[in-house]
Amino acid sequence: MTVTSGPTAGASKVEHTLYDFVDSYDRAYEAAAASQQLSVAQACVLVRLDQRRGMSSLATELGCDASNITQIVARLESRGFVTRHADPADGRARLIDRTPDGDAVSAGFDSAFEFAREAMKRLSAEEQDHLTALLRKALGG
């Protein structure tokens, strides 16, 4: 279960709306992961392995400690969804590949996680472009 915090006291209408959107997104992500018998953390890692990746780059991208990635990858590996290999450029580092079974589970997750696709269907192409620009601006990009 995802535990979320609510908007702060005195939050604006847009802050409440963003909270509602993010909360709905998180719940849908969690449900899609559960539909594939994955934890949210396992789904986050598995979907990022469309190509061979280093464990340290995953940790950086996900903003977590490398030991967390090691544990998540070990669980995925025990289920046959990923394999680990020594990095030829740095024997101390490990590279991760998704297996065919991992590909199937990742595809099942993608199919089950329809929240963003369904939400965007409610907007015209112009509205989607406008929302994209506003979100990028809000993110400082």
C-alpha cells in the first residue's frame, strides 16, 4: 500500500489537484505492479531495463542507495526476470539484463498501467501539448 501525504494546510487549488493526480497515478502504478506480482520498487527497476544497464546508474536514476538496487535486482533475478553480468569495463561493477520472462512481465505491467494513457485521452492534442509545456516549466525545464 502506498502511503501518501496530503496537501499542506492552506494549499492552493492547483496543489490539491496535483496531489489528487499524483495520488491516483501512484495507486494505479501500485495496482499494475501487483497485477504482475511485483512490488512497486521491482516494477520501477524492471521497466527501466529495456537495454543493459549498470546497477549504479539505476540507483542514481531512482534516487536510492546502491544497496537497495542490489536487493531489488536479487529478488528479480531469483524469479528469472533479470540476469547480472560483470561489466567488462569495470570488473567490480555489475550490468543487468532483462530476460525473456522479464520482458513478458514488463509488457504485462505496461499493459496494466493505463492511468496516464487514459488520462491523456481526455485531453485534445493541443491540451496535451499545453500541459506538457506547463509541467516542464513547473519542473524548471
